[in-house]
Amino acid sequence: IENAAFLPLLHYALKTGLAEGVDDVQRNAAIQLQNGWMHVHDERNIPPLGRIGDPEDIIATVLVQDGEINADTYQPMPAYRVCTSYGVTKLTDGLARRLKQVLLNRREKQ
């Protein structure tokens, strides 16, 4: 059973993290892509180079324009699963730090 409160916090953390450029991996992926839609993949099951990952491992999609992530276009993937046969959510370092900040802030407010 998933924690219903977790997914909105996860998406908030990722969207704000992408907007602020806290993650080198995502920023570099945007630079390589230059223009188009970019999937934000869960690191537990990284797809092979040039391939699209499993829908349950794609956390969200964002538009990249001129090598910059447009976080306002952040779209959560409805098929994303927090836990799969590959394990639980695993984020890149920058996004994991942002999620930790968001969760700690939430705990302090409660």
C-alpha cells in the first residue's frame, strides 16, 4: 500500500529542484537533448542509452528548450510506481537532497 501523501511531495520536490537546477545529471541531460521532452527516470532501473524506460520507472516529463529545463511543464507520469521489482524510489543525488529537504520541512510543520 502506497503512502498517498508521498507522491505529491515527491513531485513537488522534483519540480522545484528542476526549476532551481539542483541536479547535475538532469541539467546535463537537458544540455545534451537541447530541445524536446525529457523523461525524469527513477535511477533504480536506468534504461539503455537512447531508449525509453519502463513507464513505472518514469517519474515525470519536462520540456527542454535550448538546453534548459522548463520546470513549469513538469508532468507527473501516472504509471510511475514508488516500489517495483527493482526496488524503491532511487533519485539522483541533487534530487534526493531536495526531496530530503522537502520531507524535513514537512515534518517540522507537523
